[in-house]
Amino acid sequence: MDTSRVSFKSSRLQGADLPTFISMWLSDHELQYAQSTHDSYRQAMDQFLAYWGKRQKPPMDSLLVKQYARDLKWRHRSAAYLQRQLSVLRSFCGWAVDQNLLPSNPTTKTPLPKLSSEYCREALDETEAIRLLASIPVKNLFGLRDLLLVSLILRAGTRLIELNRANVGDFVRKEKVGLLYLQGKGREANDSFVVLVPDLADLMEKYLSLRGSPRPGSALFISNKRSCKGGRLSVRGIQNIITGYLKKAGLKRARVVAYSLRHAAATIALQNGADLKAVQDMMRHASISTTQKYVHLNRRIEDGAEHRIPVRMKVELSSLGL
């Protein structure tokens, strides 16, 4: 189809034109998103197009969206997966409305699924965090790499994707402390940073010296796998490293995953008197309401209504005869 002849005055997105418009939407946003985000959007839309093709290419409307969501549920996709697929589709349809291709966004009639409590990650407490760090043997370059990876998440709240994208030149020493500039979720530029306290900055410098003064543009964290030795450590690789140490330290359980370390950073900082705004800055939350959730969780655990039930109602194990 010749896209130069496409009319943006159409009041309805014709089914046969859908792949063309999806390609145009992805191209329009290519420079706004990080490559990994762009790839995930493309994958989500490719899956939708596969479903659309099986349905004999119907027009884009609310019925099609509802049927697609139902199909994902029938195939036992998780709530998180379903939410991600529908969010991408909603973004595309919003663009189509702006371009006069659709009279309204058909995805708004299909609510995004709420994530169940099973999806929530459990943060490590301070004692567990110390135990995890102690489980990492530092006998060579890659042991030091692993200690640095875990420390940067636990003590600076970094994301796995940010560690994957970080380059050597993103670390800057500022007298006693260090700064690590980060490329956040969905961003192309390293426009945020975390502070590395003195011992963590020293650890980074030691790691880089063992690397033999690598080029500023090279990956900060490299793999030691035979198939990709010296290459950039992937997000999955970082996740596997952390999961391995969680198991080694006896801390791995259903809701404790690699991403739990980032939650631990916020929780432990707040418990030790950090200001809410300071924690928001460390975590790089767009809204302080996201950071506030950690405060609510701490209060719920430490001072919830359950603690106000009269103590006379408690059960004494010694009286049970067990």
C-alpha cells in the first residue's frame, strides 16, 4: 500500500490498512523510546496482528478488542502480560484517534486487568539484605561484578534494565562519592543518576581497574559466559545471577525475585529515616504517590489495625495441650 496516498481524514480505520498504520505508528515513535521498549511494542502489535489475521481482518472496534482480551485469558496469559498487551494496543489506538483514523479509542471499553496480590513482590528486610551480600564470594573480576550488581540495586535502587544499559563512561567520581548516570525505562538518554556512597564508589573503581581501563562507551557489566564472553550482560543474565545468590543465601521464595532488591532499597531507606522526597529521587519515581506506597506498606505491617485487637483475645499455646 502506498502510504503517501493514505487519507488521515477517514472516520474509521479500515481492516485492510491496519498493518500499514501500525508500522507508521511505530516509526513515528521510534526516536521517543529506547530500542528495547520499541521492540516490545512491536512484538505486542505483531501478536495482535496475528490474532486479527485469524479473525479474517475485521475493522478495529471495541468488539475486536474485547475478543482479543478474552482470547488471551483463555490461553491462560497472566494479568501482567494481558495488561502490557492491552496498554500497547491502547497507545496505538490513541494515536489513531489523533490522526482521524478512529472516531474514538475502542480499547477504553476493555478495562486493564488488575494485578493480583500474587504479582506483588516481597522486599527483603535489612537482615536479609546483609545476608544476601555476604553470600557473594569476591575472588575474581566476576565475583566483584556480582557484588557490585547486587549492591547497586540494594543500596541505590537501580533497575535491572538500567544496569544492562549502563556504560563505563556513565560512572563519574565526585570526590568521596560517585554518580552513575542511568538510562531509565522507555528513554534514550542517560538523564537521571543515582549516588554511589564512598565504599560503593570505591568498589566501582576497583572493578573498572580489574577490567583494565575499558573504553567509556563499552558495557559497564560484561558477561563471562563462553558464548558471549566480554559482551554486555543481558537483563536475563543479571536476573539469573541475582536469583542464584538468593537461592544460595536461602532467601528465594515465591514473592522474592530479583526485582525485590529494588523494593528493599526503598523500604530500608524509609525505615532508617530517609525523607520521602529523597527516596522518590533515588527510585526515580515520576509521581511521589508511587513512593508513598512503601510508606503505607510499612505502616500496614508495623501498625495495622490487627495490632489494635485486644490482647485478651490472644491464644496461649501453653493452654492448647499440644
